[in-house]
Amino acid sequence: MQQYFIDQAFNVDDLIDLDEEIIHHLRKVLRKSDGIKIRVVSSDHKLYLAELHKDKAKIIEELDEKRELDHELVLAMALIKHDRFEWAIQKATELGVTKIIPMITERVIIKDDSEKKRLVRYKKIIKEAAEQSLRTCIPEITDFMTLDEVSDLDYKRKIIAYEKEDDHKLIEENTDTLVVIGPEGGFSDDEYHKLVDKGFKSISLGKRILRAETAACAALVILGRGME
């Protein structure tokens, strides 16, 4: 069943307008007709079953489903090649991340004028992934941040996935967590030590060297399971 985020609050028995993008997807892409059931999420993160009526949806009942983590799980990921970064944030959304921070590190090269355009596309990818995975919250994506800015963020648990680390043990606690993933080529030694000095716990994700997008998914699976 298709799910859509609606930028307004509503209640059972309300008849709400659907925007043109949703109507186009239902009518032209999926070839759906009046009377089909869809899932809609309100601006206050409540999930409802609704029925399609022309360009509107009749709210039938509120659904009680728990799909979000109990605590905040934040991914700060160094910018990598466009298609690989987009794949990573799509999968991160499916895996339950609550916030994504595109991060600029020493080994990241980015054009000065590309941030705004890329963020618009990232938000679209994240929203579609949240709908596909039946989440009730769309993860936030921040403006681009430097490693220094990320290192100063205040979270109870801060983790760096580092390829030269042997320790693979995580602190077993349900708490707000920030995990940082480096770019192609990894973090420089200076960057690594800066993060450790700022209270980040260095962990290994295994004996093999992972691509950045694979490392992000691996870390989120491990951390997400501990926060269910």
C-alpha cells in the first residue's frame, strides 16, 4: 500500500486535499482509481488509513504502528561521489536514521555553488525513501558541515568508524548517537585524532576495508538494532 507525507494535521473523517505530485503518482504512474486505500502521515507524525476520492483523501482510521527508533541516530557522512552518496542516504533512511549531516573533510572536493542544488535533491531522495519504508518521520538533512563543526556537536554517544581500529565493541546502551563516516581514502591521521580528542569512540566494522557507503550502512544496522 502506498504511503505519502502530508504537510498538515488532520483527524479521522476529514477530507483532505492531495498535492499534484501525489495525484500524478497515483493516477498516472500507478494507474489507481477512486476508492483505493492509501496510507498518509500527518505533519504531527500520525499515521492514517485513507481512501482516494478524486484529488482528495478521506481519512478512515488512525493506525498504530511503531517503526521509528526510541532515540536519535545521526549519521555524519563525508561527501563522496554523487550517486554513491545518494544511495547511502537512501539506505540510511530505510535503516532508521533520524538526521543526516553531509560532511566536508580534508579529502572531500566540492564546488562552492553545488550545496543548495544537492540539498534539494537529497531531501527528495530521503522523503521518497521514508515513504517507501513506511516510516512516520522524514529524517532531517542539515546544511553541509565541516569536520570541526561535527566534532563539536553534543551527543551522549559519539562514534567514529575507523579502518585502522581493532576494537569492534560498542557501548550497549540506548541513547542519542552520532556516528561519523569518512570519505574515499578515509580520515587523515590529524582528523582521526581530533575526533578522538573530542570524545569520539573509535570502532572497527570488521577486518575488510569497506566503501564509505557500505560502512555507513553497516554502522547503522549495528547501532539501530541496539536502539530498537
